[in-house]
Amino acid sequence: MSVVFVGTFFILLIQPELSLQSILFEVIAATGTVGLSTGIIPSLNIANKLILCIIMFIGRLGPFSIACLWAYQTAAPRFNYPEEQITIG
């Protein structure tokens, strides 16, 4: 949610003439990487398009990274090494 709020804030900061509802929809769609749009993308400047690209990248890697963290948790080993006093000599 913080990615959505920060992205929306920066887009509104750069282009305040756009409506909050349209920008919020675009940012949420970019976070979810669903491909939906309200049609304001051509009216965005380069900086805002770059912000949306970064949000799409975060939205794509975020859930995947969390799933990998859950999948690769360290488990206790299923074996023990034998220990023995070896007599030499």
C-alpha cells in the first residue's frame, strides 16, 4: 500500500492537473500489473511514465520475492554427523 500512496503522491506532485481518481487507478493497476488503464498515459510526462514503470517492476517482483522467502526458509538438518574419539598411535 505504501508503494501505491508514494507513487500517487509523486505523480500528483509532478502533474497536479490530473485527477486523483485517474492517477490512483493507474498506480493500482501498475502495482497489480493487470494492464488496465483510464487512458491518461499519453498525457503523462517522461518522469511520471518512469514512476509507473518502477511501480510495475515493484509490483511484479514483490509477491514473487515474498513467495521465495516463504519457500526457502531454513529447515533443521535431517541428519547428524557421527562423533568419535579417534586413537592415533
